[in-house]
Amino acid sequence: MLCLHHHRPIAFLLAAALLLAAAAGYCRYIHSQSADLTITMAEPPRTISDTPLQIDDHPIISQTPAQYIIQAAENDAPESPVPEVPTAPASMENCLLIGDSRTVGLQMFGTLGDADFFASTGLGPQKIGSTCIEMDGLGKLTLNDLLACRTYERIYLMLGINDVGYPTGSTLKKYAALVDQIRAAQPNALLILMGNLHVSKAWSDNDSIINNPVLDAFNAQTAALADGRTIFYLDPNPLFDDTDGALSAEKCTDGAHLRPHYYIEWSQWLTAESGRLLSSLQGADAQ
């Protein structure tokens, strides 16, 4: 009995040691599990939005943080904007405008007083060769006679609307021959072809001959004659068109002719565009 009583503390100590060992093992297990959990959460799964979009193998940044977008814009922007150098409107001295009743309107109501005008109501490529017009200081002359009498720096040509009722090929052939005639008579002049002004939507929708699709087709054919060296093309239609691409009813008197004060706007546009053209040609020569 004494021996059994003597060994009770030893048994107690052994039990305590076993409990401590078990506790230590459990702690090591929990630590190992938490370490595995941390590794798993350190790398989130990829989604479609993580991959930049591709267009023709050129990457496009899809989800760049906003601060990077702002910074990129600041870095890519020039230090200061390059100012556009204004060009002075061109003088119309030593210039000739050839045209129909729309050009007569420019002569009467525009601000191109220094220019000569060979213009008449109803004029077109078909009959311009036989037409005589009164010219200040020269009397009545044909265009050929005028081009032989005076030398011009720039010649503006806007014809065609009165002749679109003829077969298209015939009118275009006459127009191209007129261009060649002017170039031969005045080889040092710049020749500027101008698109025919549109007619109003009401006119265009109700006329099977003179309408805007026909005028657009004719203008495109004449624009193709420009070579960018001595022959150029200007289109005044954006000045006066409405949202339908037709001559604005508010800006015309009869569906085809501008109200008087719009000829002033047309004059200002023409001198400004001519100034830009001359400036670009001078820049090209300097290079």
C-alpha cells in the first residue's frame, strides 16, 4: 500500500507531460494550416478583365488606375500648344471670276471689288465659248479675248448647274476643255475650281434634272481635275447647307440664289481660303 501511494505523483506528472505534448502538437498543426491559408490568399484568381484587350495585336490598356491615366496624359501632352499661325485674306486684285448667276450675285453684293467678273445668268460650259460680256475698259469680249488682253494671278471657275440637263459626259467634256483653254491662255495663273452651290431641299426633291445628287456627282467630277499644283478645288457648300446637305431655305431667295448679305459671307470665305492656299504654296516652295 505504501508503494502504491508513493508512485501517485509520478503518474500525475506523466499524465501532465502527455497533455503538454498533445497541446504543442495541436499548435504546430494550427500554425501549419494558417500558413497554407495565407499562401492561398496571396494570389487572387485571374478574370477576363485582367487581360488587356487586343485589336490587331496592339494592346489597349483596359483597367489602368485613374492616377496613371492622368499622369500618362500629362506626360504625353506637349509642354505648350502650338499656336495656329493666322493667314491674311488674299487680295482679289488681278483675279478673274468666271460663272453664272450665282457669280453675278458675288459681283453685285459681294466684297470682291478688285476682281474682274466674266459672269452671266444662264452661263455654262456648253455656250461659254460664244458668249460676250461687257468688261470695264474693254467693251464686249469673249472669254478668249479677255484672257488674251489681261493677265491674271488667280482665276476662279464655277459653272455647271445650268448644263446638268445635257448628257453628263458632254458637259464634263466641255468643262474639261474650258479648263485646258484657261490653262493654255494663262499658264502662270492659279486656277481654282469651285463646287456648284446646292439648291434647297424643296427644289431638289421636286426637280428630276437640277437636284443635289446630280450637283454632287458633277462637283466630284470637276474636283478630280484639280492637280494640287496649278489647279485647285474649293467647295463653298458647307457655308450655306442645312442639316440635309441642301442649300438652307433661310439663306436663299428662290431655292437657288443666296440672299444678298450672304454674298458678303461668301466673299470673306473666298478671300480667307485663298489666303490659306497661297500661304501653303509659299511654305511648300520654301521647303
